[in-house]
Amino acid sequence: MKTPAEQLRRRLETAFHPLQLEICDDGARHIGHAHEGSGHYSVRIVAPAFVAQPPLQRHRMIYAALGNLLQTDIHALSIKALAPGESP
């Protein structure tokens, strides 16, 4: 069975065919908090699908691609979604 991070990667790669994709498991940064150590991720993704899309729409696209992972395996998600040529 794939880990949540592997599932996250697979779904984003399938949906967006990104030029760049970085996924960081931030669980260790949340020790002592609710859901400590699990389900906290940061994503930086660069994909042509984000051209001419405002930030809110980019996030919605990512949420749609992740589907039920947001209810089962992902507790917190930080997103940087960029079109090619954009800087953060």
C-alpha cells in the first residue's frame, strides 16, 4: 500500500503532468499539536495547467485532484502552485 505522500505525488503527477513537483512531509514540525506527526505536507508544483489561473483556482484544482485524501490522510496542506516562468 502506498504512503499518503506517494498517493499525493501520484495524484498530482496524473492530474497536472508537472514540470516540477516537490512534496515535503512536515509532520515533525507539528509535534505536540493535534494530529502530530501525520498528514502535514507542503507542495510546490509548477505546471502548464496553472497558466492564466488565479491562485484560488489553482488551489481548487489541486484539492479536486487530491479528492478523498484531504479527508482521510492529509490534515494540513501548504500549496505553492505556479505556472512555468513564474517565481514564488
